Amino acid sequence: MTKQRLKHIVRLTLSIILVSSCRKVNDDCNISVYQNTPEKKWFTSHKGSEEESHGHFILTCSDGGFLQVGETGSISKSSKILIQKTNSSGSLLWSKEISEGNHNLGNSALEVNDGYLICGALNKNSALIKLNKTDGSVIFNRSINNGGSDAFEHAVITSSGITAIGYKNAEDDGNTFYTQGKGYITFLNTQGEKISGADLALSHPYRIKSYNNESFISGLTDGANDYGLIKINNVGNVIWSKKFGGANADHCFGMDISADGSIFLTGHTLSGTENWDTHTLKINTNGSQIWSATTGNPRGFKPKFIHDEAWGIQSTNDGGCIVVAGTGDEYGRYRRRCGNNGDNSNTWHVYTIKYDSIGKVEWQCTYGGDKGKDWAGEDIDLTSDGGVIIAVDNGEFGFLRLEPFQ
């Protein structure tokens, strides 16, 4: 489905000319410019050992550098978990590849005092790997068979250890965004050893976040039909379970929780749209929706040809949030009908959207590589100076640093 575009991403060199487009779209030809959108501070990308590498998660580290996690190689054929650590300027400090067999997934990372915890899969089994911060050497490597083809997507630290969420019994384990499996939660000690586990009322959980000794789990419901959100207490008992969605498919991938407990979800939807558009929700801790916003087609093409696929979100200190997505033509046959800026729909761009506290778009902006080179935003994190770092899929691990916007 939507992640199939990864198969034809073209690799870039480091000498990329960044193209940005920060516009408010009224129709295909009448475009006005948003003010005060963030400029690029720098961009760099780093290869893995295989022909292509795809990052899924990015983390701003306590030392000011950045950590990105994903895979290098083709899933089920030659994939290896890839973890890369850069300094604050994007220079590579170390790169680590880990694999068992041919099916390995790098899904997310968590910084702890004495290392980085990596969630994913090794040889189709859920994996939690702890790495040394200095050089990426392995402190421990735990592989757990939770049933069939399974994986960890994300984890949090709790008072009793580590809580990891993911899936088991995947029917389509070559698909990295919806495996048609069964949601599963695993409770581990601080050494990554499994204590217990239980099924979740989600088909594919993606994110878990904690707030006031409770945790919130988001992801896709059965059939990838709706956004799913579950609240659990500190011993894993379900407090409530909610679904959010329209008449057609709604795919939830990103979640964050603000300092006041507001929950932000993002992904993309076919409900009430001509094609996939980004779809973002703000929800309170009781599970009640505060607002929803559907936004797409930032470059002003024919909407029916454009996919706008959101993967990451961060809450901002003004009560709003910032979303990262990829935007482009999935069909490879449409180009712009008007305008002479050299852009066309067949080239994918990173797409960022800033919402205020009531769900109004403050600005939206796209960032692209050289002409004809595909970029897509895969994840986002805030930086200490009020900017963001974005994981860019350009066939390598792309790191895009934007200037402060808040």
C-alpha cells in the first residue's frame, strides 16, 4: 500500500540543493505564501551497507546529537537493523547494524541514562537491544518469540521496568506499516527479560507514552480502519479503549503527549478526501476528542492524484503540534498543470504542518532534494533551540534540521 513508494526512492549525494515550498493552497494555480516558516539549517544523509536504507524513528539525544533507527536492505531478503548516531551538526559519530537471518526491523529508540534502547525484530521475533552511547556497542540483545512473526514497535520506562508494545502473528510481515497481526503488550525488567505479556485491542500498535503513572497506546484497529487509543494504568489494566475515524480507512502512526496531558495523534485518512490526506487529532486524558484537522496537497496539484502520508508528531509549547509527512504522486503519471517552478507531483517532498492549540494551520511547508529526487518525512523530534530534526527517507538515513519556529 502506501509504503510501497520506498521501493523506488532514488539515492541522493550529500551535495543536495534543498528546495522548499511553504504555501497556502487555494486552488491549482492560486497560491499564497505562509509567513515565518522555518528555513533549513542543514541536511545530511548517511548510508548503510545495503543498496537502500530507510529510517523510521528519530531522537534528539541529551548530548545534543541525534539518533535514527530503521533498516538497511530489503525486508525478508537482506534487511538489517540500522542505528546511526550523529553530533549536533549531523556528522556521523557511529553506525551499527544488527541482524539474525534476513528479516530484521528497526522501529524506534528510547534514551536511558546508560544507553539507547532499540525496539524492533530479529529474525521475525520481537527484539529489545541496548546500545552503548559512546560507540553503539551492544550491552544486551533480547529476542523474544511472542507468537508467529512478531515485533516491538515502541517502549516506555515504568516504575517496574520496561513496557513494550507491538504485534504478533503477522499475516503480512513484509509490510512495515500494517502487518495484519494482533496487538500485544510485553512487560520486561530493566535487563530486557520478559516478565509477562497480554493481547491488546489493536491490530497494530505503534506508539506508547506515559503521563501521570498511566500509559497511552495508539495505533491501527482491525483492518486498519480507524485510529485506536488505549489508556492503561501502571500495572497494565485497561482503563478505556477508544476508536476515532470516518467512513473510510484511517491509519494512525504518530502520537505525542504534551505537558498538560493533551494527546496528539496523526496519520492519514481516506475519509471525506479525494486521496490520502494527513489527519491529526487532539484528545484529552479522558479520551474525548478536542479537535481534528485534515490537511493535504500543499503544492497545489490535483488532489485525487496526491498522497499525503503523516508518520510523526510532536506537541509544542503553545498547546499545538507539528506533524511530518511525505507528499507526492503515487501513480507516476501526473505533473503540474500550471506554474513554471520546475516542480512536479511525481517528486516526493517532506511535508511539515504546524497546528495551533485549536487545530488551525499556522503554516505548512515542504522540503525537497534536487530536481527529480524523492524525499519523504518519516519522523520528527523537537530540538533544544525550538527547531526540529526530521528523519528523511531519501534511500539513505536523511537528517534534516530546521531553524527554530517557536
